[in-house]
Amino acid sequence: WEGLSVLAPDALSSVAYGTEEILIVLSAAGVGALWYSLPISAVIVLLLIFLVVSYRQIIRAYPTGGGAYVIGRDTLGPSAGLLAGAALLIDYTLTVSVSVTAGIAALVSAFPSLLPYTVELSVLVVAFLTIVNLRGVRESAQLFAAPTYLFIVMILAMVAVGLFHRAAPTPLAAYVTPTAVSVAPLLILRAFSSGSSALTGIEAISNGVPVFKEDSVQRARRAMLLLGLFLGSMFLGTSIIAFRYHIVPNAEVTVLQQLADRIFGHGWFFYLLSFVTMAILSIAANTSFAGFPQLASIMARDEWMPRMFLARGDRLVYQNGIIVLGIISSLLIIAFRGNTDALIPLYAVGVYMSFTIAMSSLAKKRWQEGNDPHRWVTIGMGLFGSLLTAAVVITSVVTKFTEGAWIVVLAIPTIVWGMRAVHQHYRSVADELRLEDLTLVPKPKALVVVVPVASINKMTLATLSYALSMNPEEIVALHVAGTPEREARFHARWKNWNADPRIKLAVVESQYRSVIRPMVRYIDHLTGLFAEGRVVVVIPELLVEKSWQNILHNHMAVALEAVLIFRRRIAVTVVPYRLQQKPVNSKPS
Amino acid sequence: WEGLSVLAPDALSSVAYGTEEILIVLSAAGVGALWYSLPISAVIVLLLIFLVVSYRQIIRAYPTGGGAYVIGRDTLGPSAGLLAGAALLIDYTLTVSVSVTAGIAALVSAFPSLLPYTVELSVLVVAFLTIVNLRGVRESAQLFAAPTYLFIVMILAMVAVGLFHRAAPTPLAAYVTPTAVSVAPLLILRAFSSGSSALTGIEAISNGVPVFKEDSVQRARRAMLLLGLFLGSMFLGTSIIAFRYHIVPNAEVTVLQQLADRIFGHGWFFYLLSFVTMAILSIAANTSFAGFPQLASIMARDEWMPRMFLARGDRLVYQNGIIVLGIISSLLIIAFRGNTDALIPLYAVGVYMSFTIAMSSLAKKRWQEGNDPHRWVTIGMGLFGSLLTAAVVITSVVTKFTEGAWIVVLAIPTIVWGMRAVHQHYRSVADELRLEDLTLVPKPKALVVVVPVASINKMTLATLSYALSMNPEEIVALHVAGTPEREARFHARWKNWNADPRIKLAVVESQYRSVIRPMVRYIDHLTGLFAEGRVVVVIPELLVEKSWQNILHNHMAVALEAVLIFRRRIAVTVVPYRLQQKPVNSKPS
Ligand SMILES: [K+]
Ligand SMILES: [K+]
Ligand SMILES: [K+]
Ligand SMILES: [K+]
Ligand SMILES: [K+]
Ligand SMILES: [K+]
């Protein structure tokens, strides 16, 4: 029960858009077609029951949790895992986009003046979640519990009151007799595919079995059952009362809000439901901010994703995964103008594809284990489940192809292809770097050090001292010629100085007063003369007291470094020179 | 005559907003008050005549040109130069903002559907000018000539037709008899201050005397006279016909466009004038993209501005000045919502302040030269001119203080203060770096080299070889401990390898899997043990074949470098390691 408030919001919050999405599709065929939401919802609840039973098997089969990627990888092999990984990354991203826009829709229903700012508000919420998660969320189960329970109680209360009270009794026959309006079967399928979004998120408990501290499998299975009961009754109840109150979806007020308004009036319940809906949807979005970076890090460890997803920051969170999720989900929100309905066609494909792989894995795992006489039931259930969920995927792709499903159809193979390319690259780099022969040991070579010298001053002295410390074969003091009189003065001073016999002065002419170009040209020329890895450029960097003073200095150093860092044969050293050799405050961080 | 098309647009284009700005201020007191635009315009033309005569003296006194900064600096001293410099930088910036927004206003007058995109279009034009100037504009006098002449011809034609034709003859008395509407003197002053923007840009010819190739002083003086004649007749003519046709300024259509519409109808003249006005205003804005970077570079050479304004790019333009001008003028346009009227109060202050300094310089120069019996006329003219233009500055500040003039009043001392701080800083750094004692010569010191080592591979081998080449006292191979089993394997391999007796292995524990933090902590600790400048960190950098592969590598190297580059006592070396030692294509750029 305690794990429910962390793992359930993703699924429960789907009630906020499931019924509405069905009604939106059906309303295209006229108000009379809305009756079909009842059988469609019933079928979805049947699907839910089946999925709950199957997922209780999955919990038992994979007691350490792990999402479809881990399950698929360990049971069906890397290809299935990769497919599941791609589907799940898309799922996590869309969970954020869909939940946040649906949450803002609930808020806007209560405060219509916010309508023009839907996109801005949604992006703001994503930015907020990103920052909170980058800072690391501590034990948030308590914080999340209240909105979750309140959402359950309020929706069930609304369903109960809506079913038995107030409205003129609709004849029972109206619920069971098909409406006279004839509706194309394709539209029914489209409505079903939209409604299947109501079940998104039910996989969360099986992914997170270890969240339940003791006796976890038992508790997770019970939680799954509870989740199924609540989700099923809330979703079906909402669909029924939406029919009873003749709710027609519109762009300004969500179906849930319309129901609250009609059943309880425009009072405290209406406003509270708005905030609670927004809260639970934000919690659902927040779930992805844990799931996405974790999956990305697991896949990075398997070398399917860039290693940067393994990096943990000061707050010990996988910061890069959080940032990438925040950016992509924001871009999706902006691209789809903060419109939940427009995002839904993309959503179901990823989710149900991961369901399919989880179910197949279950079947294969039980098959391999052998012996148990009851295993055939589970195998059959897994196979049937995978077919069923695959059917939902296909239905979604076919009926919603032009409405956005094509994006996912394109994205999944692209992501899989990209992951394979990453893997391939890491493998080949590792092969190339491998040192088999341990008799090969480091050997010094004679270095050629280049030091840019503009004039003879204390910084030049320090930098050349550093260059001499490297014991190079040769030091080149590289000077770019200025005006003739400055040049003459410099040469006289240099001769007079007589710094060290190993330091040779090289003067290059500057055309059009450019300083960097002639230096780089000379260094490139020099590099060509010596074996790879022998030329080092030592760049002095003036350290100033106050940070604003930085814009006054080091332009040459930065520009030179920027060019040379990409030169494949040149090592670059930056030597700091501190003004006023006062005591240093080098803060160990 | 030939230099006119380059130097005149800045001044001539002011006709596009001069009259309008007067009318906008007066219309606040009702339509009847618009009569006052006639005497105000007359006074401004008197001011113009005086300025033209004075500037012809300035051209003679400063035959090599140079703006108010150079003139002020060389005649009145650095403080006056600095004040003029600050005023001119503001002037150049506002010339861009005002001209571009006024140009877009002309365009929008012809195509009202563009009205909502005023700010976007203006910023686009600034971006275009920035890019064109960054690429370097070649000999553009020819290109600029057509719109300039066309603008002169069209405005004068419109004035001529408007004066003598078509409209019901307004009684002559109406022009000379003050209107019955009583207007507060303050409003008259405010209108005058707005109208003084009509003379902005007349200094351009005296700044650019050398543009006239041969006999430059003679030609520049003639050009000044011509400019005065055209500007005066166009401005006064526009004001008179605006009164004759009872033009009332509005936010959608400019006064010039209203006049064209009334006098020639909504035909080709109307549309052509719109484009020509936009073109000459863009050319005026473009003038600043030459002037601002050049002034910034002159002031940077005098060490009043950051040295980065001296840097020239591949195209030999002062790129930083161009970029800074583009950014600041865009920000002004955005802040003032692309509204020319809102920017005008800021404009006059800077321009007339630079006039004042130029006039004072003229007086002082002639005074110092002595002897010439006629010099008293010029000295008097300079003194009177400086008082007159100072009066315009004071009028603008007082009457427009709350409307934006306060920004300039605040900005000028701030900029002067900033320039003094920059100067002070450069002076003190130069003092500190100065090497008086040439017996001090570079001396080597014993280095301590730290090399991060994750595993023993070919890159490690190469990096340690490089470290050995530096002939250090000590090499520390710094390793961050991983899991116990990986740790044991690494240690066994390391022992087996036995790389070099000078290389010591240092293993640091990692808390929470962070790699960078323990390394930095160890390096900081080590730095504390040795004298400044002895510790060097050598970071290997993996070079990949394709640029997309960069996101797969070097996160550790980049992160470590980013931290250490700010460590004041540590030198950092980046050593490239190339995969596949294939032939290098190091492109000399
Ligand atoms: K969901
Ligand atoms: K989900
Ligand atoms: K390099
Ligand atoms: K101007
Ligand atoms: K100007
Ligand atoms: K450093």
C-alpha cells in the first residue's frame, strides 16, 4: 500500500484523459455517436483486467523488477531489449508531455483566462520538474500520497453521486441499446486506440517491485490488484457518468471538469478537483524523471547509449538524462502547441510495444523454466497478452498514422539504429585501444615547445621557465611582427635579454594585422616537420583578480587554444600566470 | 558629390521621422496645436544653418576627419574625448535602433498586415545588417546612391506638388497667425527636442573628410553645404505640407506615407516611397555598423575599451564591435517594442552632446592657433554653437527625462566610469608585468605531472610517454577506484606492466561513483604540497573520426579540464590521442 502512492499516479492519472480522448474521436461523428464510448470503455476495462492478471505473473517471474528493457534483454536477447528500450524512452518522454499538458488543461478549465498561456505554463511545469529532479528529490512518497488519495476519493465520489443522484434518470435501455447513429468501424477503432491511453502507466508497479521494502513480491501483487480495481472503476465510472450527463468534449474545459461542474456545481469541489488533477498528473510526469535517466544509465552501462548518461553530478542524480528528458518533452509540447489530444496518437504505440515485449518475455521465461504443471496457463496468458497488446500497437499505428503515429514509427527504428551505431563505435574503440602486449612501456621523446611571445615581460619569463622545465629539445619563442618601430625595439630588447641558448626566436609577418592566423600557420608548418606528438604549444593565461576583468584579457590565448585543441598532432598546455603573487585562495571544492 | 551617397543618408533619412516626432508631441494638445510645428521647424532649420556653417569650419580645422572623440581628445584632452566617445557610442547604437524601426514603420504603412510583426521585422533587419557587415561590405557607394537620390527627388517632388497643387488653398494667414489653441511652453520645448532628431547625422561628413579622395576639404565643405540645403528644404517642406494637408500622426501610417497617399493617391508613388524610405533608413543604420566598430577600435587602442574590439577576423572587419552593436541595438528595439517615438527621447542627447564637444574643440583649436585676424569669428561661432547644442541637450534631458532620457543620463557616466576602470586596469597590469631587470632569465623547475589513468591501454601508454618526455621529478598515475573486482584486476595488470620506476600509482576512493570530484580533491591536495607552477595535469583526449562520435567520449577530460583551468596554480596539458594511426589530414587553415 505504501508503494502505491509512488508507483500508482502514472496509471491513475490516465483517468484524466482516457474517457475524454474516446469522446473526442467519437464526437467527430456527431453527438449521437458518443454512446459508443460505453462499449469501448468496457473493452478497455477487459483489457485492463487481463493486463493486471498478466502483470501479477510478471511480478512473480521478475521479482527484482526492471522494466521491459531489462526483462526483454535478459529473456529474449539484446534485440528485443533494444526495441523495448527505444519504446520505453519514447514512453517516458510522452508521459511527461501528455501528463503536463493534461494537467495544465485541468488548471485552465478552472481558470479560463490562462488559456492563451497553455504552452508557456506547460513548459514552465516541465522546467520546474527538471530543476527539482536535478537538485535530487528526497523521499517524496509522503508528499505524493495526499493528491493521489484525494484524486481517487474525489473521482469515485463524483462517479457515485453522478450515478445515483440528481440528473433526470436516463432509461437503463439507453445504456445497452446502440444509438441509432451509424458509425464507421474505423472510427470505433480510432476511439479505442485513443482510449487505450487510459491504461498507460500500469507497468510501473512491476518495474519497481523493490520499492516495496519487505515481502515485496506479495505486496507488489496486491498493489497491482488494488491499482487495477481503482483504475478500472474510476475509468469505467467516468465514462458512464459522462454518457449520463451528455458531456460533449470541448477545447476549453476538460471532461472531468465538466462533470464536476454539472454534478457538484461551480464550487469548491470543482476548483479542488482541478488542482488535484493537475497535482497527480504532475506526479505522473515526475515518475518519468526518475525512470528515464535510470533506463538511460542502464543502457549506457550496456554501451547502447552515450556514456554521458552514466555521469552523476554533485547531487548524485543522472543529470544528463534529466536534462535530455526535460528538453525533448518541452520540444514536443511546443511542437504540438500544448495539445494533449495531438500527443495521444504518439503515446499508445510506445507503451503498448513495451507491454508486448514484457508479455512475450513472460511466456518465454516460463517456457524455459519447464516442469511446473501450471506453467502452460502462464505461457498461454503471456502469448495471448503479447498478441493482444501487439494488436493495440497495430491498431494505433494504422488508425492514427497520419495523426502523429508515423513519428513514433519513424523514431523507434531510428533510435534502435542509433543505439547500434553507438554500441558498434564503443566496441571498435575498445578494440583499438586494447593493449595486449604489456612489454610495451612508456618511452620519452624529445619535445619541441612553442611559446607565443608578444613582448618581454614577467609573464613571458614565467612561461619560458615552464617551457624550459619540460626539458625540450628545442624552444621556439613565436613572435608576430608589429609596426617597424615596435619591431626594432622588441628585437633590441630580445638580443639584450639573451634569455637562454635553447630558446630560438621565430618572427612571423602579420598580414592585415591578424595575430592568430600567422601563428597557427607557423605551428602547423612546424608540426609537419616533426614526428607526431612531439610539438607542444604552451599558452600563457593571465589570471585576473575580478571576473569582469576576464573580458579584458586572454583573447589571444583563448582563440589560439580554440584553434589548436582541434589540431590532431599538437598538445596544448595552458600555464596560468597570476598577477601580484599574493597568497592563493585555491578553494578545494 | 560622390562622397555624399555614403555620408549623407544618415542625415537625410532623419526627414523620415523629424516632422512626425514634432507632430506626435503637439497632437497631445489637440489637432489645433499642430500649427506650432511650423515655427518649431523654422527654428530647427535655423539651427541647421548654424550647424552647417560651423561644421564647414570644423572640416577646415580638422582636415583628416575623425569624429568628436578624436577631435575632443586631441584638442580638449582625454576627459572630453571620453565623454564624446560615450555619447557617440550611444549615438551609433540609437541610429541603428531608430533608423531600423522607422524603416519598418514605412514598410508597415504600405503593408498594414505586417503591423503585428514590427519588432520581429526590425530585429531581422538588424541581424541582416550585422551579418552583411561581418562578411565585410565592399565598395558600396554605388549601391547606396540610387535610394539616396531617389529619396531626395521623391520628397522634394512631393513637397513641390503638395505646396502648389490640388488641395483647397489654405489662406496664407493660416501659416503665419498662431492658432487659437493655447499650448504650454513646456510642450513646445518637448516638440522642439523631438524635432531636433531631424538634424541627427549631419556630423557624418566632417567625420569622414578623407572619403573625398582629392581636394578633400574643398569637396567636403561643398558637400556639407549641399547636405544642408537638401535636408533643410526637405524637412521644412515636409512640415509645411503636413500642416497644409492637416496630417495627424497615427500609429499605423507614418506622416510621410500619409502625405504621399493624400497628394499622389494610393498608387505607385506611395508604394515606391515606402521602399525608398526603408532603404535609405537601412543605409543610415548601416553607417553605424562602420562607425561604431571603428570608434571602438580607436578607443581600444587608447586602452579605454577592451582589447577585443581591436581583433579583426578573417574578413578584416572589427567583428566584435559589429556583434556588440547588433546585439545592443536589437535589445533596445525589443525593449521599446519597435517603437521609433519611444526611442527618440534617448537619441538627441547623445548626438547633441557630441556636437557640443566638436564645437568647443573648434573654438579652442582656433584660440590656440592665434594670429589669424578672422579667428575671432570662428571662435565665437564655436562657443555659441557649443552653448546652442548644449541647450538642446539640456532641453532634451529636462523635457524627456521620464520618457527615456534618464537612461542616457545614467548610461553616459556609467560608460565613462567603465572606460576609466578598463584604462586603470590595463595600466596596472602593464605595470605589474613590466620586466625592468633583464638579468632575470627563464629558469627550469622540477615538475610534478599528474596523469589520470582509468585503465591500461594504448592511450594510457601514449599519455604516460608524453609525461615522461617532460622529464618531471615525479609522475603520478591517478586512478579512481571502481568495483572491488575491477580494482583487483587493474592492480594485477598494473603490477604486471611495471611501466616505469618514475611513475607512481595513486588510487583515490570514489564516493557515490563520482569520478571528477575525488580526482580534483587529490590534485588540489598535491598542489598544496608543491611550490606554485610545479604541478601539471596531463589530460588525454580521444580524437574520433566523425564529429558526432564526440558526444560519446571525453566527458571526463572535458569536465576535468573545465574544473582545473580555473585552478590558479595548476598548468593543464591536453594531449591528443588519435584512433588508428592513419595518415593525418591536418588542414592548415
Ligand atoms: K499515464
Ligand atoms: K508511462
Ligand atoms: K590538440
Ligand atoms: K539620423
Ligand atoms: K548618427
Ligand atoms: K589552470
